[in-house]
Amino acid sequence: MMDRRYFRYFDWPSFILMTIIVSLGLLFVFSATYKPEVPISFLFKKQLIGALIGYVIYFVFCMLDTKRLARWGLLAFGITLCFLVYSFVGGMIAMGGKRWISLGFFRFQPSEMAKLFLPVFIASYFTQLELPKYTLKTEQAFKLYTFPLGVLFFTAALILKQPDLGTSLLVLFSGFVLLWFCGIPRTFFIALALCGVLGAPLLWKGLKPYQQNRILVLFGYGDARKERYQIEQSKIAIGSGGLTGKGLLKGTQNKYEFLPEDHTDFIFSVFCEEWGFLGALLVLLLYGALFARLIFVLLQVQNYFEQIVGLGLLIHIVFSTVINMAMVTGMLPIVGIPLPLFSYGLTNLWINLASLGWLNNIAIRRFYY
């Protein structure tokens, strides 16, 4: 029988905030896919069922023993790498890349799994070394960090090759944050920045033409009817919402199909058009409150392994939120990062709910034992 303390220490504030965001996301997937002849679209039904399944995943990750999760998570990371390699051979081609693996009745993106299980690998590596107990010289530190850095770059390279530049950078930067938390020398980041500056021409040539165009568009290049079309329509949608918006189901940019990917990467633009600046402010406050609550929880965690895992689970959601909102407002290039808990997409939704469930598990067990 489950201990009553489990329910007492359950992190209700983060759960309620998460549920509000998921509910708003469902509402606007409904709005973005609404048509008078088919009011309740297949995509909305799929997302609704996916959200219900996602809550089951949330509670599974919330209630499992953390040591068991750690063992399974490390194994799952190895399987994820195998899936990423397999995607080049047996992956499904969609939207210009081999990013999906089909199981017949369902397809998923293995790159999303990397966001969930990479923190377990890094946490397992550093807790076994017991690095917090002593200070390393720079030469020693570089030797110890070679293996996790190699795995991180290998994972990011596999995702980039699909190609999926956005998720690759997200995994890479999330990994850097974790390695910084684990004590990687500052000289590494200085060296990496110098390599990035000196190697910029080679990196630029390594990008595909459409990826180069997305970066150029950020600096004002491109035709408004071609290269700049997507971001221009997004800005029109956001700006036309005004203070209070046009009202639910009354957004013209998505209803007349001017805005591409309105139910996935650009759903925040649909939200701003229909609920305006005040609605956008509400969503920002909800995400801000959720992240602040989870940071508060992590600051109370004493276990080093759970600190690393918790930070890794949180940071990819924070980065995705910031990147998506900056992307649709024209402050960052369009890199195909969906808005966590909000955009249409089952794999992304399930990974985010699993991450938050695991974080709630950590929150509970900071008092439970």
C-alpha cells in the first residue's frame, strides 16, 4: 500500500501549472485545426488522446523508484543512440528529414528521447567518479570530461545528420549546462567559443541551403513571399491580435491558411492572434511560474545524482520554450522547435510530461525518505 506521505509531498503547484498549460495547448490545437465542415479535427482528437496517455506516462515516472528509473534511464539512453543510428537506415522520411521511426500503429522521434535520457548518462558518469569531493587540475579534468563530451557530441551529430539542427543544438547546449554544473573547466568554454569563431566559415558551408536561408532571414534578407514568408505571417498574426485578441476561432492567419505549421511550431502565433497581448502575457507567466517552482524544488534537493538529472530534465523544457517564442517572434532563426506542452506532437508532449513527472518524483523524495 502506498505511503500517505507520497500524496502529502506531491508537488501540486507544478502539476496544476502544467495542467493549465496542457489544457490551453489542447484548446489551441482545436482552434488551429478547426474547420466549419469538420469542427473537431482528427489532429485534435489525436492530441487529446495523446495528452491522456501522457498523463499516464507522467504518473509512471512520478511514482517509480528513482534508483530503478536511473538504471532503466541509462539503458534507455543506449537504446536511444541505437535508434538514432537506425533512423539513417530504416527511418521514415517526412518534412525533409529521416527523423521518425515507425512501429506500424505509431511513429516517434528518437531525438526527443535523447532530451529525456541524456541527463541520466551524465549524472551516472559523474556520481560514480564522486567528483564533488575533490578539486581537479585542468589536465586531469579534461581527461575525465573527454568521454562524456565525446558522447554528447556524438549524440548531437547523429541528430544533426537527420537533419534536425534545432534539436541537435538543444541537446548540445543542454549537455553543456549539465557539464558546467558538474565542474567542467571554464577554459573549455573559452576554447569552444574560439573554435566556433575560427571555424564559422566551415560551419556555414556545412549547413544545408535552407538552413543558411533561415539564418539570413533573421538579418532581414530574403523575399517576403518566399524565404521570409513564414516569419512575416507569424509577425502579422501576433501583431494583429492587439491587446485582447480577435477571439477564439476568429484568427484569420490560420483560418485562411496563411500561417504554415500553425498547430505545431507556430501555435504561439495563433494564440497571440486570438487572445492578444494579455493572453501572451498569461502564457509567459504560467511558464515562468512553472520554471520558478521547479527551480525552487531543485534547490532543496540534497542528492547529487538527482540534482544533475533534475537540472537536465528542466533545462531542455526551458530552452525549448525560450527558443520557440523567440523563433516565432523573429528574434531567432526558425529551427523547428515546438512549444513544450502546447504544440501538436505526441512524442514531444510525452517526453515533456515524462520529464515533469520525473521532476515531481524528485520533488516528492526530497522529503519522502
